[in-house]
Amino acid sequence: MEVLLCGGGIAAIVVLVIFFYLLNTARKKVPAAGAIGKKNYAPLYISLADKPMSILQGMNRLKAEVQRTETAGDKWRWIPMLIFFAGIGLALIDGLLILLGYFSLVFSAGGLILWIAAIVMARSIRRSDSLDFSPRYEGLKHILYTLRDDLRPGSTFLGHLDLTGSMLPTKVARSAKDTQNRTTNYYRDEWLALKAKLYDGNVIRISAVQKSKKRASYTKRSRISGKYKMKPEKFKGTMQDLKVRIVVNPEMYQIGSSSTLSAGQNIGKYTVTALSTEGGIINLAASSPFEEVEHENILGVIQSAYSLLQRKAA
Amino acid sequence: MSKKIIPFVVAIIMSCLVMAVAAVFAFGGLVAAEKFGSSSAWSQPYNTAESMKVIDLTGDGQDELFIQNTSNVSVFDGAGNILWNFDYSTPKTTLGDVNNDGVEDIIVYHSGAGSAVDVISKGQAQTIAKSLSIGTPARNAVIRFPSGPQIVLGDSSGALLSVGTNGQTTWQNVFSSEEIRGMDDALVGGQMHVAVASHDGTVAVIDEQGNVIWQIRQEQLRRMRAFDLNGDGNSEVITGGEYGAFFIYSAVDGSVLFNQSLGQAVSEVRTVELNGDPSSREIVVGGKEGGVWAFSFDGVTAHQLWTGSLSDKVTEISGLDINEDGKEEAVLGDDLGKVAIFTEDGTRNNLPSHSSGITRIDIGKLGGERYVVIADYNQVEVTKVNFSSIPGFKFVPLLVGLIVSAVMLVIAAILASIPPKPELKVSFQDKSRESLEAERRMLKESIADVERLRKSGEMTGESYLARLKRLRADLAENETAFKTAGFQIRVETFKCPNCGGTLELGMDKCEYCGQVTLS
């Protein structure tokens, strides 16, 4: 009897686990708009070496393909659940036969195979799910669209958009230990690098870097009880750096007075931290304490850097 | 192979496997929906039956139910009414026609006024011998020796005594010092003998003069029975030991034909025609711990057919062809009151349990109907056992296999209709020479930037290497794009043979994995 109860209990747990797995597959989680908490985005890396419209079309096409895969999967989300219930139905036939005094496991065996098939299908459907695209994806599209007419004819944008994640182990720039021997990791994520030769002969380089700080998890011994406690990792903050470098075409421009733009000046969410105009090159560095900066702010910094240029008389 | 085809290929392979397994089950006769049921015809209180038999004791052509316990001998008619009953002190009974009237008589060996033998014929009891020099009754049997029937008595001290049908003692034998545990008629060369066994493990075959033909000694005994298993005119003597020894001896000379250790005391041994093949007899053995074994004897030796189990000590075994397929099913009872039917392949089917342990089971016709008579510690119950099955159920695996295969093919079709998820590492690249050269310059600038960051301490360790690896990989892709477009390019990168990371030409050690390289 104990063996029967144990076996029945384990079987019931397995059936419940399968049921909730398939239920979660059927009911796709859609985060509410404006939901609180950190959101995960699709880990995406794009190398840029093309004309602006080609890049924009490619980006639109990529998003559409991801959505098409997801939509195709969404259509069949309830099928694994239905197959699960079909399996239950088969097992119930065996139950009915047993109630009638006959012993049979044939239908249950069929039901079990159906459940395995349902799990395989649910896994495949889940694999077709994708995370939302980061707002930076759309932001880059806006930046490229804005600068499209300023590009020298026939030339391309160069660079990358790295949305694989700002705090990956491969993005630890350095680590430091405090007096309590706790490790803090400093992350450097250059999520946007862009270079373009402009119509007026200038060359512009934009580099957006997200810097983050996170204390690694550690084990601490309580002074009172003597027990060891595991402290989880702790996010300590993040900031955005933006560097704009313009190599000026001396035949077209001269660099004007920097009195209109100086360190400490706010441009949107950014604050200018350094400005140099030496050697015919404008180097502007700005930083923002915000985790997310919109494309308007980046374009604003570029515009401010460009405002230092004065067109030479013809 | 196209990604759309793969789900179909997998589904078809799986479907074939499922259908093959289903076919094995369907055509191998491994699946059947069969059940045995029972309904009670009548029951009468009767405690602790020691002996029971459905047999015609009145000569009317209709069987009656004979039953005996430690103090009484009774006979019921087919409807459950008592025809006659007699009280005795410690009776042991056997059946046989000793007065040659063509009707079986009940021979009672009891210890009322000294040891005595009564013959009950058609309800009339007659003492044929008394004050016999033998002790407390243990076993008795009517043996039809060539010279005529004798009633052989065995007591609890191992003594044997034979009396003729007139009550005269014919021979006496002090066989052993312990209780006689088994007594059965045994054929030797077509001549009837008596096989006897005592608790101390002595087994012997004795002729009509009381001479021991052969005698052997084995481990302590619980059961002994003799059958001519292969109908060759020589019986086989089957014994079950106190410690699990199961032996089949030849009744001719006591040679061992088969033996096996069963791991628990043997509590009952019976023959049952399980496979319906008359050229062999099957032996069903019950153990003290509930073990059940079936053996088949082919005339030379035996082999095990299957094993099963009951919940407690197997107290009785009987054979009945319930489903009328020409093969007997073994009906077993245990000391907890459970009754089960074991089929030819050892499948167990439970019948309703009794409230106390089963003591005897017999099968026979009562009032024209075939019944299973089950006696427990409190009562004797006559039950009708029936069999039913769902016709065509053996093909159900094929049906289930078809359903499962159809579902798998539908799943394959659905999965094939879902387009593959696009790669999330993409490159938008203009293939013009100017663009490729610009990209190359940009990548070199970026590599220089990373080097500068490392020198300034802003970037160290893994992050530096990861970024460098990615930029160099992009540089390698750029070189490939150059070559694909047919432009001349001076190759500056190569792949590490160990980790596959892209390195600058000329490096003699991989920065990512430490592999020494020659480039």
C-alpha cells in the first residue's frame, strides 16, 4: 500500500509539473505596460557597415522576422495543452476499464507518449518566443534616419549596436576589493559605436558607453550566531557616457569659441564633462546618471558639438 | 536537410517505432482485457476445515460436498443442506470405495476408543478396526494395491500401520520418529505402492507387504505428493521442504529428477493443467511467505514457467478451467483470506477476499453447476466463478499507436509551419570596396581604442580580451568580404587552431586560450 501511495504521489507530482509547464506555455506572459522592475530585452548584436537606408531596412526586416516567428508560434500555444488533456483522456479510459474490473495500461502508455510529444512541442513553441527589442534599437534607427542626409554620398555608417547586455561577465572592465574583502565589479558596455564621413567633409565618431557597478555575492559569518550567510550580489548603480569626436574639414569650417559650450553644461539628460577643440578636432565627453538615455539626448549632444563649427566664407 | 523536413522525419521515425511496439503487443498476445469474477451460491458455518472434496458419496450421480475438521465429518448436498455429520476425536479422513459398492466411502482414522478406523458409506458409519497399535492420527490413505485395497495409517510419531478392508492389520512399520506429513499412492512399473514422508525429511516408497522399496533423507518436510506426471506408469514424488527445497524424485528408485531452492518453506504443492498440453503436467507450488511458482514436467525434468505471489502463506491450490479454453487456471488461497486466480502466463486476478484465512479450496459440480468451494476458518462458501473479456481488445495497441502517430505527425506539421527564429547577431554590410576599406579602418581604430583603454587601466582582463576578440572577428569577416568581392587584401588575421578565436597574423601565442601558434 505504501509503495502504491508513494508511486501515486510521484505520478501526481509529475502530472502537475507537466500541466503547469504546458499551462505556462499556453498563457504567454506579456509584461504590462509600465511594469515596475528591470526588463529583459532580446540579446542582439548588429555590425554596421552600410548605407543608412539599407541599415534601416535591414533593421525593420529583422524585427519583422522575429515577430513573424513569434506570431507563428503563438497561433499554436494551446495545442500542447490540448494534447495533454487528450493524454489524460486516454489514461481515464484505462481508469474506467480498471473500475469495470479489467486491468489495462495500454491507453495510459499512449497518454504518456502524448504527454512527451506535448512537452516537445511546447519546448519548440517556447523557443520561437523572443524578448522585446530594447528601446535603444529604435533609438539607433532614429539617429541613423536623422543623419541619413548628412552622410557623404556613397559612404556608409560604420560601427556596432551591442544589446547583448550591459553586465555580462565579458564586460567586466575591472574589479576592486573593499576593506571587507568584498569584490565589486565595474562593467563597461560600449553599446553604440558609430563612425561616418559627412557630406561637409567632417568625420564624426560617436561612442555610447554604459558603466555599471555591482557587488559580487559573498559569504559572511554572523558575529552572534556564528552561522555562515550567503549575501546576494547587489547592484550599486549605473551611468551613461557619451563621447562625440568630430574631425573638422579645415577647408569648410573653423572651430569657434567654446564659450557657448563648456564643462558642466546640461544637454538633455547629459552633462558635459570635458570639451577639447585642439588640433582641429572636437572631443566632447558627456555623462548622464540615468540608466536609459533616449536618442533625442544623443542627437542633442551631437548638435551641440556641431554648434562649435563656423562655416568659412566662400 | 531543410529545417521544415526534420520534424516530419523525426515524427515518421517515432511513429514507426510506436507502431512496431504496438504491433508486438497486439500480435504477441501481450494485451488482453480479461477478468474473473465470482458470486456466492451458498455458505454454511464450518470452522477450520482440514479436508474437503466435492464427490458423489450417495451414489445418486450427483456430487456432494464432503468436509472434515478437527472434530467433525460432514456431508452437504448441492444446495448446502447437511446430509449427515459425525463427531470424532482428532479425525483424519480419506476417500475410497472400500466396500466395493461403486460409491466412494469416507474412511475416518480417529482416536476415540484407542486408535480406530471407521468407514462411512452412504451416511452409515461402521467401525472396522479399533484399539490399533498406532498413535495420534496424522495421515491416512486408501491404496489400491495389486492384491486389494488397504487402508494405510500414519501417526504423529512416524509409525505406519495398514489394515485391510475387513479391519485386519496387514503390516506395520516404524517409519520415522516424527509426524507423517505425506501419504499418497504411487505407481512403480504400473503397480500401486504407497509413498510416505515424515517431518524429519524421510521419504520412502513402500509395497503392499510393507517393504521399503527405497528410502531417502532430505531437509525437513512440509509437503509430499505423488503423481504420474507423464503417464508412463511410474509416479513422481514431489516434496517441499521446511527451508525451501523443492524436489521431484522418481518413484521407481528415488533418483532426483529435479530440484530447486525456493527460498521459503513450501506450504502446498498441487498439479494443475496450466498449458492444456496433456503430454506434460504443471506443478504449482505455494510458499509460506506467499510465493507462488509454476513448473512444467516433461517426463525427464522440470522447468520453471513463472513466479507470482500472494500476501501471506499459501494454504491451498486448486485447478479449474474457468474460461473453458482447455487450460486450467490455478485458484490459490492464503492465510489472510485472499483468493486469487493465476492464469497460464502467471497473471494474477483477485477474487473477493474472505474475512479469515483460507483452509481448503476444491472445485466440482454441485447441482449440475461447476463451483469453486472455499473453506476458511469460519465457514464454507460455494461460489460460481466466471470469466469475461472484451472482444478484440488485443488490437487496442494498434489503435492507440495510430492515435499517437497521428498526433505526432500533426505536431510535426505545426512545428514545420513555424519559421526559424532569425539569428540575433546580424551584420548590415555594404560590399563596395570603399565601404569595406572604411569598415576596416574603423575596426583598426576600435582595436587601438581598446588597447589604449587597457593601457590606461580603464579596461582589464576578460573584458579587454572579449572586446578584442569580437573586433578581430569582425576584422576577419571584413577580410572574407574583401576576398568574396574579389578585391585584393593583405590578410592580417588568422584563427587559433585551439579555440577558434581570431588573432593578428604574427602572434605566436593565443591571447584567449594560451595555445602556442605558428603563423
